[in-house]
Amino acid sequence: MARVMYGVWGGTVTDNRGKNLFEIEENPEIAEFDEFNHGNPITTFVGDRGFFVFEPNASLLDAFWLYMDKAAEESCGKCTPCRMGTELIRDRLAALRDEDDQYGSIGDVLDEIEMLARHVHETSLCGLGQTCTNALISALAHFRDQFEQNKYLLPAKHTMTYVTSPCIEACPAKINVPRYIDYIKDGKPSHSLGVILQKYPMAATCGRVCVRFCEMACQRSMVDEPVGIKVLKRYVADHEEGLHSELFSKDLISKRHPDDLKIAVVGAGPAGISCAYHLLLKGYSVDVFESASEAGGMASCGIPSYRLPKDVLKSETDIIERLGGRFFFNKRLGKDIDVDGLFKQGYKSVFLALGCAEGRLMNVEGEDASLEGYEPGIDFLLRVHGHVEKGNPMELSGDVVVVGGGNVAMDCARSALRMGADSVHLVYRRTKEDMPADHEEIEAAEKEGVEFHFLTNPTKILSEDGKVTGVELVEMRQTEPDGRGRKGVEPCPGSERFLAATTVVPAIGQRVAEDCLTPQDGVSLDQWGRVDADDSNLATSRPGVFAGGDCRLGPSTLIHAMAHGLKASRSIDDYLQLGRTRFFPRSRMRKIINKYKTMNDEWLGTPVKHLYRVPIQEMDPETRKDLFHEVEQTITPEEAYHEAGRCLRCYRLYALVTEYPIPEGCA
């Protein structure tokens, strides 16, 4: 268990110097700091809100020289305090390390360093400069003697630095958001797109349907509104769409593995496409098996065209073939192919990227999947997709009731209007604020005429002669918050009422098809019917088989699926080349800082001038509710420059010193 010898974090000073190690009370809240990798203790940790020293003989001076050297390297150079101040501080710390008196006595140099540190903190224009000297200021205020006696302490030999930001940490794919925004400000959209393509190929798709975890973490929201990170992503992807044919070809791959070292990806949704993309770039032969007749998974058939035009999606899934991969369509796992069969065909590893293509039942009285007018949300969207994209016959009229509060429910409701429903009612058992759907999707549905019924739940489906005629609803009321602070709901006795309907669409969740995997495949499932895999590397119970995306997470988001595809590609590469998974220092650092961030509300706001985000041009609600044309438009270069200028560049810097060398790995 980690024991802090001395340090300052968030203004709290800890000083256990002079005590025996076992006299220091263990703190379970900082257990992550016990060791970095197995058997390798952390001796010093420096961050934006302070520092910890765990080894009494560790050099605090060395740790801060390392930290400020990285700060100087990362400075964007657009303001003098950060650009020059970090270099001056680094150089003076270096002189103290080398016992060089060119800048004066130790006391004079430390006074100058403190003055410079405060100046950088108070006058820098971005988050990096405003926070990179916080820990140093605290150290000089409370532990100046540790700098003065440095020659008696152990130098820092084994080190690591990590630069991040709130938006990066919130993104499942860990895209360097401030960097791609910086490139937009610099007038280099192709460079910006390159930052995104390092993580996944579906930039234009994600720029349209991402749920924006990054914006939820954006520090700009403390001032006015979050930066429009998603619309900026769409801007660079649309602006540089011609690069796809130029960038993505077999010539992009410099090193190729032997043809017999081939990999099977089962599922051509976002997780599968992402995994295949990264494996192809690594030089592997990759075949993608898909149960449908086209690539894209639920992004293709489950997201309506008014949100995601299918030509946009196809241009990005086609990247797989341009890189030399192959698609095999209409190949369903458990029917046309199986895991054993893939290995017998010579595939050395298999990635299961199965989607959740089956809807869940509401389990209410009168529910019968054979009723005319009863249609689970996923099935409903599949039919809409077949009608819009392929011309398959589909008719819809009368009153439609959609049950659910997520994005699938919003897609069903908005699609029902476009398919000709006389009215669309959306029933949700909690409040509007509790809805998991994107708030922009909720607002769009309201503008288009969907009628919302909050704190309402279906209790019975009514039918006549095998046809749905309506639903019985009951009003719900909130109960006291549970242990997680979320209020529950319960029915209000005697509040039952009837709502006429010709179609009922339950959109309350999805699951993986039960017959995809059998015991013979050797792939274990968890208690929820998802593929059981190690979250650190996505390895399943069968050697060589990995799983990610919805089949591991349950119904999730496109960005989570693509992040799993990237992680799986690294694990498969390690498995085939090393027979084991490497240690990834950056991933380990993320775990440490996110664990501690949760406990300490780590990110700080910055007072700046109010600049509200660029409004997105949309098709008029009265016009669009009858069409499947894309609703939102791409912003202009001028608007993109303005929006990019709202970024506060909230970089945060972390550095640590360990007792032994840190194994090499990657992000």
C-alpha cells in the first residue's frame, strides 16, 4: 500500500519525513500509486494539482526538472510567459541539479524559480501554462529544503511523462482533441484529420453521430458552452473527404507479415472496422465476416439517413478494401461460420465484433411478438433502412407509440414520422433529465412533433383480432435517491390510462443473438449473455479469440466500439508476435490519474471572455419531418476557425519516477 513521505495535493500538505515507514498510515484512496508496473514502486509523482514523494531519498529537484522539461517541450509558444517561463525554470532547475552557480546561490535561484513559476501560472493563456507550475509553487512553499539538499538524494533515472486534457481522458478512443483543434486554427484541416485517423477510420461518421463524451468534460462549459468538438471533427472529415482515395491504399503499408498470419474479424460494425483498419496498417492479412449484405453494422441499418447518410458511412468502411482487406457478407456466426471453422481455415486469431441486433421485451401483459403492429425498435429501424436505402415495401399509418429513452428510441420516433405516422408518442418511465438519449436528438424530436410522455410506463398491450389497438399506461413517481444518488421510480396506484395505437415499438435495449456462440466454440459468456473478456486486453476464454464492442459492453456507443477495435488490434498483434500482451505505460498512467481525478475533482476552470459556440444550420423541422435527407449541415471554414478558437487548450501534465526501468509499450 502506498505511503506518502511528503507532498501537497489540492492544497493539502502531508509531511511524514523522519518517521519510520511503518509509522506512516496507509491510505487506501491512493492505492494506485503503490507501484507502476508489477514490482516497480513509484518514488515520485507530479501533477497539475500537486505532488507526492513516496521514497524518502528520492530527488524532488530531479522530479521537477523532468516535469518542467516536458512542459517547455509541450508549450505551444503562442504566449511569452509559458514559452519563455517554462524554459527559464527548466534551465535553473538543471543548474541546481548540476551544482552550477551561474545563476547565483541556491537561495537566490530558488527565489527566482518561485517568481517565474507564479508569473507563468498567473499570466499564461492556456491550461498547460496555468497549471504546470502549481506543484512547483507548492513544493517551494512547503519543502524548499528538499531542493537545497539534493546532492544527498537519489537521482531520478527511470521516468515517464504524460500530457492529456479533460476531453482526451473523457474520449474512449483517447483522441488528442486539443491537437486536432490546434490544426484547424492553423488552417491545416488535413493535419487535423490525421490526428483522428491515428485512432480510427470513421471520422465523418463519428463527426455526425458521436455522443460527445469529450464535450461533457470540456472546461469551456464552466464559462459558457462546450467547444463544438463533434462538429469540428465533421468539418475536417468533410473538408478532406477527397483524401480517402489518396491516403488509403496498399502503398500505405510499409511492412507486411506473411500471408499465412491472417486474422478473421467477425462483424463489420464500428468495432470490427476499427480493428481491421489497424491490423491492416500493421501489415496483417484481414478478412471481415458480416451477417448482413453490407458493412457498417448498426451504424448502417440502425442509424437513419437523416443523421448519417449511407454514402458517408460507405466511403469509410470501403477503406478496409482499399488497404487490402476482404469482406465476406451474409456470413452469420453460428449458422454460416463458427469459431472452430475459422481456425481450421488457417486464421491465427479471431476478433468477435458482434453487435446487439436483438431487441428486448418489455415483459408486460398482452405483449406478443406475433401481433400485427408490434415491432421491436431494432427490427423497426431495419425495416426503415431497407425501405429508404433499398426500396423495400413498407407502410406506416395511424398512431405510433415508442417506448424508451435512448437514441434508438429517438431514431424510431423520428423515423416513424417520416414514414407517414399520423402521430408519434414517446413513453419514458423517468423524467426528461434522466433520458440517456443525446439532448440534441430529444430537442430535434420535439421540434418535429413527437409527443413525449415522461414519468409514464406501459403496463399492458391491448389488441384485437391479432392487431395492436393501444397500450395501457400508468403514471410513475420518483422515490428517494439510491446509493448512487439516482432517484428510482414507482407506479402511482389508480393512475392507469389508455393510449390508442396501431403500432407499438419497444426500444428499451438490445442484446447479442443467443445462437451466435455455442459451448463448442470455447468462448465463455457472462451472466448478461455478453462475451466474457478481459477488459485490459479483450482476450476471451479461448486462446487467440478476442471480443469487443457491443458483444462485450452490451448496447453501447460508436466511439466505445471503435476504441475496442483499436485495443483488440494491439492485443492481437501482441498475441501473434509475442505470445503475450505487452505492458502499456500510457494506459497505466491513465488509470492512475483517472482514479485519482475521480476522488479529487481534478480539472479546474479558467475565467475567459464569453464566446458562444457556432450554431449548426439545420433543415426546417416542418420540411425535414417528411424527408430522410440529412438534417444538419457542415459548418463553414470561417465558422470552424471561430469554434476552434474557443478551445482553452486545457492540457495537463503528469510525470512520475520509478525505482526500476519501465517496460516499453505504446499508448
